[in-house]
Amino acid sequence: MKLTDALNRRYATKAFDATKKLPEAVVEQLFALLRLSPSSTNIQPWHFIVASTEQGKARLAKGAGGSYSYNESKILNASHVVLFCARTQVDEAHLQNVLAAEERDGRFTAKPEVKIAAHNTRLAYLNEHKYIKKDVPHWLEKQVYLNMGSFLLGAALLEIDAVPLEGLDQAILDAEFDLNSFDLTAVTAVALGYRADSDFNAGLPKSRLAVDDIFTLI
Ligand SMILES: Cc1cc2nc3c(=O)[nH]c(=O)nc-3n(C[C@H](O)[C@H](O)[C@H](O)COP(=O)(O)O)c2cc1C
């Protein structure tokens, strides 16, 4: 599919056909999107809870009660729902985990000092956010949003319907999955599947600000 076709095809799906499930081969590609997303210094400050069973989706739907109940049926009727979680902090164990993965994946074979440089660069960025900008959780969460952005485009290229769901009670989801104990917190979710014939949003035209409103060409 051409990029512009995917951009126009993608839309916030408001009603999913509960009878249609994503094929396993597509799910694998969606996992690759999540895993291969870029992040600053490759810090990968995320974890993904993927619900595809009725029980799993019901657990996620606990975050869509009360004033978020407009999102409940999207979670329950989607084929798969990904809860994007962000690390609340980065400790030495996580830094060493990333470094070990980079070594395993063969990134330090040319010169051993590259490994030290990779670690030091990551630590320097982390320390800048910790001690100077004082925005570590916010910085980490931004990496998660970047992942979600590329995930949405990738899903569209795979001709999968999806909707990002920021309208969730993150505290309820944190408690449901005991996320804080793992230095994680729920950020946002994406429900995926196939649009229902009844989805009012499928036929509406896309609306965006005009080109002149948003670009400055220099
Ligand atoms: C970060 C983010 C959070 C969103 N949260 C919700 C949500 O909770 N429920 C929902 O139905 N749509 C949600 N949306 C969908 C937006 O309303 C939609 O993307 C926007 O109106 C543009 O329309 P389009 O995606 O159909 O092009 C969210 C979108 C983004 C990017």
C-alpha cells in the first residue's frame, strides 16, 4: 500500500466488528513494530500488555469505566488491544539490560570501546533529564508516544483498523496489572481489528488544518 493511501485509510475506528480477528502473521508484524520502534539513546523505556482473549480485554476495559466509558466497547470488540506502559524511572539494571541486548545483537564487535561509549552516552542523556531538565518520567513517556505513532502508521500499512485510546484511567490499570511494582505506569492503549459496518466515523472525511497553517518553509 502506498504511504498516502495508508495515511488516508487510517482513521480513529469507533466501532469494531467483534467477529473478526487479526491473523497471527499480522500480529507478529505488529509486535515487530512495537519492538523495533526508535527511542532516544535506544533506551526502550516501555512494556506492552497485549490482550486478545475475552478475559484479557475485560481486564483492560476496567480502565474504561466512568467518564471513560465511551472507550469500553472499542476495547471489548477489538481483536487485540495493546496497553502501552512507560517506565517511571531507569535504573542500572535496565541500562545493563539494554547494553547486554546491544552486545548480543552484535553492535560492539568492531571496537570494544564502542560498548563503553554507548553506555556512557545513554547515561549522560538520562542524567541530563534527571538532574538538569528534571523530567525523566515525561521524557520516558515521550518515547512511548513516539512508539505509538509509528505503530499506528504501521497498522494502517498492514490495512488494520485501529484507534488510540488515551481516554483511560491509568491509575486503575496500574493497579490491575501491579505496574508500579515494576517501575511501570500505564500511558495509553491502541485497540486493533476490523471496522464494524456501523462505524459512523469510517465514512467521514478527514479534517486537518490547512497546509499554510502548519508549515513554514524556509
Ligand atoms: C494520543 C491520542 C489519544 C486519543 N484518544 C482517543 C480516545 O480515547 N478515544 C477515541 O475514540 N479516540 C481517541 N483518539 C483519536 C483522535 O480523536 C483522532 O485521531 C483525531 O480526531 C483525528 O482523527 P483520525 O485519527 O480519524 O484522522 C486519540 C488520538 C490520539 C493521537
